[in-house]
Amino acid sequence: MGEKQLNYFREKLVAWKDSLLREGQDTLTTLQNEPLREPDVTDRASSETDWSIELRTRDRQRKLIAKIDAALRRIEDGEYGYCDVTGEPISLKRLEARPIATMTLEAQEKHERQEKVSRDE
């Protein structure tokens, strides 16, 4: 992968991470500024459910940020864009769709089939 392509993916990953961090900060600000206690029991239950979903989303995003950081390290180490399993280049189309990909599409599909078999047993 050329330097221009690596810079493109670096910028894409950094922008994605910044966006996730901003969303997390917005959630934190809202949590600090909005009252969590609703006078009506039904409203309170609804509000707590909404916040529970929001916090689970933020937890998933925290894990995603770790994957983005790992992808940025792979760029710096010269390993970005290569499959962890086969060592083959990951297609640009796959990286465009999922810039944190660590496996080629074929290796990922094989991995998922093996996971399914393991779960079914």
C-alpha cells in the first residue's frame, strides 16, 4: 500500500475516532446536566431504559476506539492492510468499508464459520 493510501486511511481512522470521542463527551455532558429522576414511575422507567441503551452503545464505541487505535498502530508499524491470518493484502474495498479490518474477507468468513461450528457443538 502506498504512502498516499496509508495517509488516507490514517485520516479516516482519526476522524472516526474523533467523532466517537465527541459523541461520548456529549453523552457525558447530558448525563451531568439532565436530571435522572422523573416524578412519574413510567417516565422514570422509560428514561432509565433509554440511558441503559445509550451507555451500552458508548461501551461498544469504547471497544471500537481500541480497535481504531490498534489500526493506527499497524499503520505506523507498516502492518496495516495485511491479513493477520494469511499475510495477504486486504482489499481496498474491504478496508474502505471496515478500516479496522485485520483479515481478508475470505479469512474472516472462514473464522466466522469455525466460530459457528464451535458454538453449535
